[in-house]
Amino acid sequence: MALFPVVSNFQHDFVLLLLPVDTDNTMDEVAAAAAHHSVNRRVAPQPGKVIRVRRQGADDFYPRDGRLGETDIRPMETLEFIFCDA
């Protein structure tokens, strides 16, 4: 369990945010933390969609139940948060 900073690039948001998360967080928990700072602020909610996480510029998403500390993500790396069908 360790504090881990990533940069949030949330779909439809024009602001990149420094996001403190924990290495024990799942990707769904990381996505929820990013959504907290973007959705209903600068990004409209999309009911029925889930937010998926991927490295900026990548095609593949991280598994939703995968833990941040078990990935190859490095501190201060930019992650994209994308609305997807459930």
C-alpha cells in the first residue's frame, strides 16, 4: 500500500489532473477517483457506461479488477479514462 501519482486524461475533459491513488487500488477504483474530479464538473455523466483505464496512446485497456501495483504503470504516467459499454 503506497501513494502513487498518475496523470488523469479523462475523455471529454480539457484539463489534465494529477491524481493521487494507491498501489492497492483496482483499475475500477482508479477510474472512480479520476471520475470524481472530472464527471459532473467538466464532463457529462454517461449512465450505463463504465470507465475503463489505459495507458495514453495504447489500444488495450487494463483489466478492471487488476491492481495498480501489479501493472507496468510508472509514477506520473498519463492514463486515459474512457467511457465504454458495460
